[in-house]
Amino acid sequence: MALPMLRRWTSRPPGLVSCLLRPGSSSVRLTRGSDSGLPPHRSPGGGPVLSAVRGYSSDRDQPQRQDQKVMVVGIPNPFIWFRTRIYYFLIRAYFDQEFNIEDFTDGAKQAFSHVSQLLSSCSFESLEGLVAKDLLEKLQEKCALLPPTHKEALAAEPSDIMYTTPGDVAIVYDDNGRKFVSILMRFWYLSSARLSEDTLEGTRVFQVAFGDKGTPQTKRLLTANYEFQREFTKGVQPDWIITRIEHSKLLD
């Protein structure tokens, strides 16, 4: 059965507070709505972002407390950085005067955490309307083949998101005059899932030790790409929807 054209949530789900705002808000707004007829996805042209992580032990004078601190340093591709700034200007000038990439990033982080946890628990019914229908079908097929440790590693708690940056921006006009804006967001997050070294071979994974030497906690730094898309055609409900989900070496 096809999804209704407009079906709003009656309550706000945990972790998605700033993502359910009034129409025209610059934050990511994910509601249950139509996801048919989406244009082809545009592949990102950005280069890799270099990241480093450093862990700090707890205070020796207070062994019962853990002062956890992680620092992630990103070096974006300057060409992509300049090009995305031009697209931000075009979005504000021709589509949404209230658009702000900082607010959008905050909303995208909350949406990423919420959706990744639903994906990890295979709650596909709850993902309807948040994720494009064709993508949701592919995710169901892929998740059915994943081992439990991989499913666990898909989930990102808000406090585990270490670094977020926009990857690429696209403005698309289709043959029917419909207008779309797509923003690819890249996330680096920590996971305590026990993944084998063979699984993560070739990825930029860092092990970070928290706590004192007696009770270390080791987490891995994983990466994910989520693409958010919104249709700006006149008369269309202004909802953002996720059209692309990638978890490096977990959900390729």
C-alpha cells in the first residue's frame, strides 16, 4: 500500500526534538510523508576528511569519576568547502531564506542518531516516511544478512557523535519542473560493538581508551554518510527525507 501524501506524527520521538519544527525552519525536519518520484541521487565529489582522536584518563585524585574527552580534527577539501558555500547562498536566495547550515547540522545529528538506532534494531516500520521507500527496501535486504555485532555498530547515541560535517550539496531540477535540494552529511561516531579486525580492514578506525588503566573502555571510531533531501516545488509539503545511508564496511 502506498504511503499517504501527508501523514504527520502526533508526538515527537526521542532524539528528534529540533528535527520536527515548523515549515520553513532551517533545521532538518523529518515527518512521515510521500517519498515517491525522487530524482536520482548525486554522488559526492568531496575528498576524504582526516580525523584524529585522543583519549584522556580520569583524574588520579578521583578514581571513581571518569573525565572523558575526545578531540576530532577534520581537514575538508577546500574546493568542496568553497562550492558548498555557494550552494548555501543559492538555497537562501532562491529556496529558503531561513536556511542556516549550523542549525541544519544540529538537526541532522539528531536525525542521524534517531534513524541509526531504529536501523540497528530493524524497526523498519518506524522508518517509513523518514527514509525514502526505495532505500528502505534495500536496507531491509541488507540488514537481514548482517550479523548481530554489525547491527549493534549501526546505532549512534547522540553523545557518541564526535564529528559532523557537510559532504556535498546538490540542487536538482527534473523534467517536470520539480525542484530538489540534497545535502550529504558525514558523521564520525564511537561504537563499543565488538567488531573483528578483518571486518574493518582498510577503514580509518581509531581505538580510544577511556577511564583509568584498571578499567579501560575501548571504542572504535566509525563513519557514516546520510543524504537529506527536500523538495522545494511550489505547493509541496516542505519535508526533509533521507535518500541515502552508508555505514563504512558495515552497510555498503
